[in-house]
Amino acid sequence: MTISAVSDRNEPSTTANEREMLDGWLDYHRSTLAWKCEGLRDEQLRLTPLAPSELSLLGLVRHMAEVERYWFREIMLGADLPELFCSEEDPDGDFHFTGEATWAEAEQVWRAEIEQARKATAGRPLDLLSDPSSHHRGEVFSLRWVYTHMIEEYARHNGHADLLRERIDGSTGD
């Protein structure tokens, strides 16, 4: 069975300028993750069918909410924000949840973080550098690097999502 594409999943332009291309690829990968979760029940989204891995589609969405928040707002803007799902006691808390965890909650948090990331980057040059003193990593990152890293992060996890979705209900699709 092939899953059908979500309506907002558009191929990025092949002739756009650098910023439009980076935005296009990042949005494409965000939409791909949403597509891989589309049409599944909460129980299915919580499944971890690739033992011994703890990966689940719900966990991937929660993880990407954490990642959006971390790179765009904490690293690039220097914002001091609490973790969404993780903690010092459970650094993988995005993948650890109870049977009460829902897609509605995870999607809302993830989409809110995407919107905050868009606001954080709006009008900022790709050469913008992070302040190394504003975060625990102590490194300098350009906004261009963060975009590239985020595209890589989504692409890698969308590969995981492909495998999870196929294992859950046999659905495939690029």
C-alpha cells in the first residue's frame, strides 16, 4: 500500500535563491514527517516496532519539536528555554512517554515550535552567527549551518519514519 502525499508537501524549487531553497527543503522534510504519521491512530504512533530501538513515530515528532526549539531559538537566539519532553534525568524523554501521550498534543507542540523557528529566522541573514556564550556548547554556528543541519536531521529521521510506517501498516512512499 502506498500512502498519498499530504497537500502541503511540495518539492522545493530547483532554481530558487539559497534562502528560499533552504526554507523549501526544510519545509519539505517537515511535511514528509507529518505525512508519515498521517492517518494513524495514537496507539500506532506510539508503537516501537523496530526492537531493540525505542523509535516511534510519536517519539520522532516529539524529538523534532525539541530539535527545532534547540537549534533555532536556544542556539541562534540565545533563548533560555526549558526542555519540552526531555530532562536531565531522562535525556531521551521525547521517546519515553506513557500510553496517554497523543498525536494531537505532540503535533501541536511540534507545529508551534516550527512556527517559532520561522519567526526566529525571519529576515535574519544566513551568515548570522550564534553567541557561543549563550549556550552550553560554547561553539559558534551560522544560521546557514543550522538550516543545513536541520535538513539533515529531518532527512535522517524521515528515513526512520519510512521504516516505522512500513512496519506499522505496510505503507510505503517517498
